[in-house]
Amino acid sequence: MKPFFLAFVILFLPAATFAKKIPAPDRVQVKPAPRPLPRPLPGRGPILRPGGPEQEKAPPAWASHQHVFTGTLDKVLAGPVGRSFPPMFTHKLTLTVKEVIRGDLKPGQEVTVSHVARQRVKPVFPEGKPCVVGGEKSRGTLQAKDVVELDLKEIDAIRLACSLPLGWAGKAGSIISPWAALAAKWPANLKEGAKHFCASTGRPALGFGLGASFEVEKVPPEAEIKWTNPDGDGEYKITVGNPTAQAVTIPALRRIGGKILWNESVAILCQNKTYPAPGSKGLGVATAPVVLQPGQKVSGIVNPLALEGPSWPKGGYRISFQICLGERSSTQSFYYMSRHHDGIRAKLKAGQPIGSVGD
């Protein structure tokens, strides 16, 4: 029996040894594909992954600010951080004003401004250094939108941008107005004492001037729908008044006879683009500035929902309109509900009155 067993082992041992040497096939490691980033809704901006590259910031649009000044940034005080993504950083900045380029601040004045930035990385300010600041006044508080270290090579371009009405842009010799894309050409002999003119239309850069008041308010909707149109259906009432004891001229507000041309005078900034007021065809005939007597007020209605060009939100989201007349403006935050306001825009495009369209 032993010889037989020994012969059996000798016969099959090489095969068994060879079988042990055959490597098992490697397991295939299946890696999940990266999840695609969600597409942002219109008006919400790009969505970034945490830790991703910081987006390059657009250069400041100095011409769009109500207040622009140079000064020393004396103090930076960090405030609460909003727990959103990206986080919302808040700061209080104290500055000593040196040069007022636009607005009603005074040289030597100490001002405290608020600053809010929604971004991944905490903003860094040039504390203790000369700066250029651009911002808006809201409810009596100056809100800084742009704060950058002063570059003497750029200051002349900033001064030029701020000498133009809001919505105008360009450099000396190639200045463009909000009406540049329209066919009408401004009468060549009507200079109005302006220093700068639109390179496309010849329209003079006319300011709002001093002495008059400027207000913008939402017009209540014909039918208010809960959770749908808390800010109305897009109409805004612009009121210009004369609170002084003398007559006041508003060069930027044009008229023909007794008719005030609101649509040909107002510009609207939305999503970093400039538009003439809806219905504008440009001014190719002689017009005159509106003159207000003491105590007189005039009003007009504009509806930015009739604009062609903005990226309108889907669902419900906020969109901002900066309504401008010369160097004066008011920024309005508007809650847009697409299932309701898309119908409003369709009616405006068709030239129909905007009674409530319901849901």
C-alpha cells in the first residue's frame, strides 16, 4: 500500500504545486465617477466645491457706485459670519476721507462703512494704507462694495468713470452711453455744456445736478399673491422733487414741451450690464431739461421686467435692479417667481397691460 501511495503523491504533486503558483486575477477597483456640479439657477452665480479654486474677481465698476472716495483705512472690525455656502463675511471699516470723487462726503471726514462679502475665503483689507472705496447708501448707512488699495496709475481713469452718469463707461475718446446700441443720433448742435459725449450717438453725458430729490418706490401689484409677488409685478415709481426755495434744473431728465421722457432718461443696471429703460428708442430730436419750481414734484413709472437681456431666475429667487438718473440711483431687490412673473414679462413684451395673470 505504501509504494502505491508514494507513487500517487509523486504523480500529482507537481500539478498541485503548479496550481498553487497560478496567481489569482487582480480585483478590478471600480472608482465612482465624480459627481457633476449642479448648475446654478439664473441670477445665483456659479457653485464652487469647498476647497476649489477661488474665482477671479471682476474689476471694480466704479461708474456704477453712488459714492466713490479715497482715504486711509484706519480700522477693520470683523463681524458675524453667515453660515451659508459660500460663507457671508461681515466687517465694519473706519476710514478718513481724503478725496471725494463722487457723492456727498467731505474731505477729512471720518466714516464707518459696512462691508458684506459672500465668498469662500475671508476678505483681506489694506488696513493702514490709502484706499479707493466705492459704495451705496442704504437706510442711512454707507455700504462699501469695493475697497482696493490706491494705485496712482489708475486714479485718473477712476475719476473719469465717476465724472460720467451712472451706466456710462469707457475711456476718453471712446465713451459709451446706455443708449449706444439704439439708432437715434442726438442732435449735433445740442451740447448742453457737457464735457463728454457718447461715441456712438453723440448724446452728452448729463448729470442729475444739485438741489433736487430722487426717490424710487415699488408700485403695489393689482393683485397681491401670497408667497409669489411680495415686491409687486415689476413696476417702480420714480419721483423727482424740488425741496428748495429756487427753481431747480435736472439736465438728465429730458422733456419735449410738457411731456417728460422718463423712458428716454432712465438707465437700469442689472447683473453687471447696463440697459436703457424699456421702451426707449433713443433721442434724435431736440429736447430740453426738466425744470422744477419750488415744492414741485414729478413722477414716472418704469418696469425692469420688460428688459431683454437679464438672466431671469427659475423658481423663486431675488434679482436686483439699479435704477439710475444721471449720477443718482436706487438699488431695488426684487423677488422673482418664474411661474408668475414669466407671464408678466410675456404681457409686457406683447405690449399688453399687466393685470394679474394668476398662477
